Amino acid sequence: MPDAHFALERLAEVYDPLDPDRSDLDVYAAMLDEYDARSVLDVGCGTGTFACLLARRGIDVVGVDPARASLDVARRKDGADRVTWIHGDATDLPADLLVDLAVMTANVAQVFLTDEAWTQTLGAIHRALKPGGRLVFETRVPARRDWESWTPEHSRTTTDIEGVGRVETWHELLADTPPYVTFLSSIRFESDGELYTSESTLRFREQAEIESSLAAAGFEVEEVRDATDRPGQEWVYVAQARPSLAP
């Protein structure tokens, strides 16, 4: 089930204005030229910012996400009519889908908490990639322990959103039990005083675990880059799909 921040209509509507700086997507957009990719699968596409950006550039894009409210926001964006939207997860992709590049931006790769869910996701992505196609995703470096700053005193902000009013947000760390970290996001609307909370858990995998799981799913790690928007804090994996051995 998607977290409330993505699944509730009122929260999905303010997701983008609460996080307007999406410079983290620049590295993914640049890779389309680097690998001459003309078709992209955006796994966990959320409110569709990246998918619509690519569609406006003439790229064939499929965006898949389990949060219907987020997809509703995505479908209203410029370029959305040129994206194929799928409500579900990677295992719900059509069997005949073949793309050049698959991406999991932001925290998407870390929401798969069990080995089974992660393995199923990687397998579904592999099946959707053309021979030699690539999977690109980012994941936070566990040793940096970024979650220690996910506290009200370090995260509290107030944003004035057109048509909505002032919205206050903050985070609170609930459980620090690596590889699992659980935190609570709070969103308060000043217009009516309504307070919403959204609990999230992320899994912080070590490199050896990530690379062994990719190999088991039929991928070869080509490169592990540093995230340009968070130097030293995130790994950006580039993995190429090996040909399937299945008949």
C-alpha cells in the first residue's frame, strides 16, 4: 500500500509545491542522451514530473505507480497525454512492454522492504527491458545515516501554496533499526488547521546486497555513480540487462 502522502488526494495535490526542486532528475535526463534511449519506464512515477518532462521531449514513456491520487495529479500535467499511465507496480506491466531504459528515482528503490518484493520488482523490470537495456536507480548510502536529521527541529518548513495557503511540514524519526528506518511526515494546512500524518519505512541496502540481487535478477552492474545533488550521500546504479536464459 502506498504511503498516505502519495495516496490521499489532498496530500498528493501539494506534493509538488512542497518539493519544487527536482534537480535530482537532471542526472536521469542526461542518461537518455548518453545511452541513446528513446523509450523509458518510470517505476514509482508518483505525480509524473519526470515522465511528463521526458514526454515533452518526444520520448515514449510508461509511468507506473500504486498511488491513484498521485497518478490523478500526473494526468493533469503538460505532456501527460503522451505518457502511458499504469496504476499498479512493476509486476502489473504488460507482457509485451519493451523499453530502452528503466528508472527508479528518489526513494523508490528503498520502498521495497522484503527480499521477495525487491526480487519481483527487479525481475519485472528486466522483462520490460530490451536486450542490453539499462536500469538506473539511486539509493542512499547507509553509512551516512541521513535519517538522523529527520527530526522536527531539522525538517520543519512552511510553504505558501497558491490556492491552498500556508502549509507546514515536518518529519519525526520513529524507528532507527537499520537496514529499516521508519519516520512520520506531518502536514498541517493553515486554512482549516487540518493535520495529516504519513508513516513511511525505507530499507537502506548495502552495496554488496544490491549488487548480488541485481546479478540474480539478470543484471550486470556497469557503474555506480555519485549523486550530483547529494554528493557522497547516494549511489546511482547503472545496470545492464543480460539476455534472459528462459526459452
